[in-house]
Amino acid sequence: MTTNIRGLQDVDVLSEAADPVPLPEPCTQEKKKKPEIAFVRFLKNLFNFREYFRRMCDTFGWKFVGFLSVYCVVDKGVMWGLFLALLLPFFKQYVGVPGDTFQDTYNVALLPWSMKGFFGSLSDVFPFLGFYKRHYMSTATALGICSYITLTLLSTEFMRSAVVVVGFLLFLGQIQRAVVDMMADGKVSEFMVKEPAIKSDAVSFIAGVTYISMLVSLAAAVPLLKRNDGSGGRVGFIIAACGLTVLLYPILRGWLPEERVEKAKSNRVDWGKVRKHWKLFTIAVMTALAALGLGVVQAFADDWARLVYLLATGALLQVGGFWSLSRLQARVILVIFLVQVMYVPLSGAVDYWFTADETCVAGGPDFSMAYYVLVSRFIGTGALMLSVWIFQAFIAASWTFRSAFLFGIVLKSLGAIFDVVIVLRWNIAIGIPDQWWFVFGSSMLADIVNMFDYLPAMILMSRVTNPGLESTTLATLAGFWNYGSALARSLGTVLMRVSGIRTTAPCDFRSLPVLLLGGQVALPLALIPLIFWLIPHVKFDAPLESTVHPQQGREAGEEEEKRTVEHSDSAAGRAVGRLPTATTLGIPNPSLDEFSQADESEEDEETCTVGAGVNRSLNEVRDEEEEMEADEFEGSVASERCPVG
């Protein structure tokens, strides 16, 4: 380079006699393609389905592809779609319970998602009947079949008098979903890390099959909803029992690939691993016990005892988190816990208000159950896909974690105002009908708001996991998120009762606007000062403090150097691609992976070349990073036993 400069100095560049010196070719770079939703990519692959399916079978094996197909259709698609569509009319119209009881029962049903840290810990250290995955899934599925069969046999009178039993049976059904979801996503994660080139195929296949199945199930629920008596819930339980019976066959036949452990290790606890990671396992067990205790307290304790339990367990788990986890992990669980707790769900009141008849809410919307459920679910699904695209295209690409969390909190508060406006009937005063305000307001914004809360938290949690124990760490962190949601729903029930809200005749919703303003508008905004303290002000692909461990297998300097390289990949896709399950959080929303991980092969980036001074391209750097991540993953607990989600 010095010789070239000297030569330029010795030549009169303005002289005609001077030899022309060629200028270096300008840096050329392909424009990055816009993020593509995985579901859209799946639809594109349908036009060449034979090649697409052959590629899937070559990578995963036909048995695992068959397992994924059955699992996504039955468990992630049909069953969850029917659960969302039929649960509200079943409890309101068929069983005839008030809104606070419905919210409590729904809360109990979702408690297994707070226990995923315990499930992950158990499968880490105890190979059940010779396998780390298979017989946990088969046992949970058999339990789910029994629970749904029992629900179809119970009389209406018994359900009405023993709603606690109904909630417990739904709880058993969700244990099946939580366990199988964790194990299946973990195996997919293992394949994706070992073979990064197939990431887009796996993500698009799971997303496509799942959401086509969900849409089909919602369409099939239309005649059940039109009965207008809620009895379609029983049909849904029968369909769930039959679907799980079908799913049980590929589980027992070993279509999810897994090697049997040595006979000497089967049905024996790996105490060495327990002693090595006893703090992490302890906090996972504490979260599971707190979730079980919450179910018991909701069933048998009064409201004030419940309030004491909520405050005590919330504080105890945070203290346990700071004691057992790293400083950065403890800050993360505190903020994700507060983000959930400081937004009080009031679905038991809001859902009943929207569907109340004229005798209950004079001059109210009086939506039919079919309209309310189907519009909110169909519009919500589209809103989810839109929110993920916005997040990946604009937020994850250039924002920081702190900015993303602040945006989610502010948007959450603004979204709640739509419910306040319609409850106060201000939309009618300005000439906007309830149907239009509902479609473009509450039903759409609710899912968008949840996703903007969820995506930054998911990526941040995946960035602070312990090397070698990613599965249990992430499941434990996710347990705090889910338990925070459970506490908030339970607190919402208490506030509904204390404020005097009645959802059955004689109805009284006068306190609802105040609760919405306090619990969903003002309370989340109070969290903003803590965000500045707890959330790191770094971009999604920047290194976080205290995340470099010696056992990672490479020097911190090399890690820092590689992290500073500009990738063409989406920051969100790269972060979640390492730990690519989202249903780990237990949120009934599609994951970032299922919707929007950009296909790395579609975003090739040309290297800037000036002469011959560049020795390797960005693509080579990215390939080396992926190889190192795969090497790290080989030694992890998740690679053979637990899901990385």
C-alpha cells in the first residue's frame, strides 16, 4: 500500500504523459432482502412440494418428518385452535360460570407452562425407562387423553358444582402440551444447529403446518359456535382425545430420534449433574411448587389469603433468582417478571362484557359468541404475523433491548385505551360502530401488544443461558415469565371481585373502566424507570455483560471480534436461532422462529473488494461462527436430552 502511494506522489496526475492509474473498483453490496415470514415461505415451497418434502426427509428422516406433521397438526394446530375458540363459550354458556371463575379456571389450565423449568430439570437428570424424551412424552400424552375423556363424561351439573375439577383436568391436558412441545422443539433445535442450512425448511414447515391446521380448526369451530349453547366444548374434548391417541403412536414407535441410554443409567438420577447445577435446579423446583400452590390457593383460599400468597411467592422467587443465577440473569428475570405482573389481565370481565346481552349491558355491543371468537382469532393471527415482520424489519435490525422493551410497554398502555373507550361508549359518541372499533382496535392490538412484549424478552433470555445447560436455564427463565402471567391473572380476578364487578344478572360493570385504566394503562407505565436500570442498552446482536464464560471453548477476544462483524442476517433470527423455540414461554402465541427467521441462504452478501486486500469474506466468518456454535451445542445437555427451548 505504501509503494502505491509513493508511486502516485511521483507522477503528475494532471499531465497527459502520466500513465493512467486505474481506480479501485467501488464496493458493491447486494441489498438485503426484506424479512420473509416463515408461513409465506412455506406457501412458496408448496409449489415445489415434492422437492421440498424430499429435502425435509433427507435431513430429518421420514419418521421425524412424520412425527412433526402429526404433532403440528394435532397438538399445535387443531387442539390449540379449538381451545382458543371453544373455551369461553363452554364456560360462559354451557357450564354457566361467572367471569371471575372463568379467569381463574383458565389460569389454572395454563400453570404447567410455569413448570417447564422443572420438566427440563427432570429430563436432564433422570432417563425415564431408558429415554430422556420418549416416555416423558408418552406418559404426558396418555395423561392428556385420560383428562379429555373424563371431561366428555362429566355431567353439566357436576361441572357447575365442581369447577375446580374441570380446571384440574384442563391442567393435566396442558401438561401434555407443555412437555411434548418442549421435547419436540428441542430435537428440532438440535438438527438446526448441526445443519444450519436447513433452518428455513424446518421453521417454515412447522409454521406452515401449524397455522394451516389452526385456521382449519377455527373454520371447523363455526358450526359449534353457532349452536349458541357452548356445548361445542364437549365436541372439542372428544376431538382432542382422538388426536392425542393418534399422536401417541409415533411417540411410542420412536419417530422422534433418540438413542436408549445404558441399562445401568436407566431410571437413575444423575446426582453428579444435580450437585453441579443444584442452584439452578432448586429455583426450577421452587417455581414449579409456587405454580402448584397457586392452583391450590385459587381453589380453596379467600381473596386476601390469595393476595398474600401472590406477594410472598413473587418476592421469594425473585430472591431465589438473585441467589441462584448470575447478576445479569437475575436482572433479566426480574424485569420479565415485572413486565408480566404489572399488566393486569381482566379477560373474565372484558370477554363477558363484549358478549353480554341487552339485559346485562344496556346499549352494549351484544356481540354473538361466534362473531366475537372468530373475528378476534382470525384478526389476531394476521396481526401476529404483521407484528413479527415489523419487529424483524425495523426493531431488531437497529434498536436496542432497552428501546424495544420501552416501546412494548408504551404500546401496551396505548392498546388498553381502546378497551376503555369502547366500555365507556365513546366510540359511539364519535360515530364509530362497535364492530369496526373492535376489529381495528381491541382484537388486533391485543395480539400485537403481546408479541412486542414477548419477542424482546425471548431473545434476551436466550442470550443469557448457561453454556452446557441451555435447556434448563431457558426453561427456568421462561418459568418466571409464565408465573408472572399467572400471578397477574390471579390478581385480576381478586380486583374484579373486590371492585364489585358482576358478569351475571344483575350485571355490574361500572368499575371496569377504572380497572382498565389502573391495571392496563397506568401500571405498565410505572415500570419505565426500572427498564432504564435493568435492561442493557445494547443492540440485539451486541455482546452482553457477564455472558462470556471460560467453558465456551474460545477466548473472549475472539468472541468480541466476531460479534463486531456486520451480518446480513436479521438480529432477531440470529439470536433466537441459537435457542429457537418460543412456545417454551408458554404463551399461546406463535414464536419468532415459527414466523420470521430469515432464510440465511437468501441473504448472501458480497464482500467489498479494493484490490486484493481482503482475505476472507463475511460469509466465511459467519460459517465459522455457526461451526463453533454447533461444536458448543454438541456438549450441551440439550443436544441429547432436553430441548433448547
